Amino acid sequence: MEGLRQIIGRFDRIDLPDFGAINIGAKIDTGAYSSAIHCSKIKLYKKKGKRYISFHILDSHIPVIEHRRYITSRFRKKKVRSSSGHVEKRYFIETYIILFGEKILVEFSLSDRENMRFPVLLGRKMLKNRFLVDVALIDVSYHQKMGQSDSEKNNPDFMGLDIDAEE
């Protein structure tokens, strides 16, 4: 074991500093290998012989950045297998998240998560060697960031969330 691992719950909130987004809902999913972030209007194009991808991130989930288009030449395309066994090709980017006050570089697939409860999914690749998941907990990093006491953290009424809600 490589040192102590941080305990994280089944849901939390992350910051995406490269996109100016804070307290974004994220599902912690040990069943998924890779991480995913909700994007729309994903387009691949060439300019002066160089390949670029453009996309709108989080759109309706975060109204303040809903109409911002992002462009990057730093991406790759990989095959991803869904839980139902369906294989599709997706674009991946790397960007930083902030979780438990730590800046972590994460590779995200750009995917349509419009109908999902959480716009971000954090998979095993990001969790490995960093976190232990306790499914009885939620928003552990967020509560730590907000300076809330242990009794407030463990009270579902205080959090204002439906503790039994599933994606």
C-alpha cells in the first residue's frame, strides 16, 4: 500500500479551474475505468494542418459557462466499452480538478451526460492509489472545503440531498 488514502463518498463536488467552474457534482464510480465529463457540440476540425476539437462543457448544468466554446489540440480518441458492453470511440482531454484541496490531473472522456444526475463521473483510473470509497458518505471533500463539522457532514437533512437517489 502506497501511504494513506483519502476516504471519499459516493458523490462529491469538484472544482474545474481550467474552466472556471466550482462545486460541480461528481459521481464516484468504481465500476467505470475512465472518468467522463458532460459535453455537447463536440466537433473535430483542421486548421493549418493541425487537428483541433471544440466543445461546450457542462452547458445546461452550469448556466454561467453554458455558451462557452472550448478549443484544444491536446486530445486523443479511444474506444470505450459501456456497462452494457457497447463499444464506441470517444474524445479524451486532460484537465485539472480540485478535490480535497489537491490539484489532480485527470483524463476525461467528452460525453453526453445531459440525462444523468451528475455531469462528471470519476472512475477507477483517477481513484486508484488516492482514494477509498465509502458509499455511506457523500460530499466529503465539499464539506471539508466548506469547514463543516462532522455532525453536519453526516446529517442528510443538512446537506439538502436525497441520500437514496441513484443516477
